Amino acid sequence: MANLGQSSGGSVIDDRVDTVDLTRLFIPSAGLPSDTGCTWSGNMVFAYQTESWFLDLKATCAEKEYVLKGNMPWTDSPGVDAQTQYDLTLTLPSTGATSDDALFATADANSDLFAAADGITAQIIMKESKHVTIDIDGVLTETPSQVDASGQFVGTNVPVEVVRSLATLFGLLSSNLFGA
């Protein structure tokens, strides 16, 4: 693989990654009497090759576990200069799915495959400014030094306390996840 791309002066495969590892990180409640907070464990990996975060997380909230897996690709916001976005999709394991293929099995061929998926989705909009060029693992990369990020997290058949806790976690890790 190292020989691929040698004639162009670079590699075809970008093997750089950023990681965030969580080991029993407690996010306190939002102050509501019924909310006891959540403890998060798992891994988040940003692959520069695909410009996407891959997430494998487990939340323990009120003594119940929620395993959430998915991705969060980074893309330019369509038609807007100096703005990018992350589109988060995390799903809970399906009790009926025993394989990856089973996740897409549906009795209705015209149905939206992901419409009924239980989990958490979000779109995080990032208005970028003050771009700088930095060296990341020997590759010069242009990145914003300021990011104004906002978004909305939505849970489907996931308790609001889990969704709120994940949004708080993302806020705490904003430098790691969104740059700047």
C-alpha cells in the first residue's frame, strides 16, 4: 500500500485518526428531580480518510444501559460559505436484527429504511472563521481557529435524559469533536 500514490508525492490512503476514549465519564443530571445523570463509556474515532466520526458508546442511566453505535460525517453545508455540519446518526441495537443485513430487512420495499430506527440523531451546524494552517501528523491542514456550533439532538424511543446527557457530553468535548 505504501507504493500507491508515490508518483503523485502523497499517499492514496490517509491513515490519520483522532480518538476520544470514554471510561465511565459521569454527566450529572440537568437538575430535574427524575434525572439522575448518565455514565458514558466507549470510543469515538475521527477518520481523516472519510472525514467522519465513528462512535461506539454505552450510556448507563438510572441503572439501565443504552448501547449506541453510528457515525457523524463532516460535510460542507450546502450553499453556505464558511459553514460545515455534522450529521449524527446513532442507533440502538435491534432486538430482531442478528446481522448487519437484518438491519435493512423490511416487509415494505418502499419504506424508509431508517425511519423506524431507534436512537439519537442530530445536525450540528458550525460557522467557521479565522482559518489557520496546522501540521497534523506531517500533513498541512487548514482548519478554523474559531467555530460557533449549534444543533439539535432528537431521540427516537430513547429517554430524554439520555439524549440530554449526550448533548451535554458533546458540549464538553466540543474542542475535540468540532475543532478550534
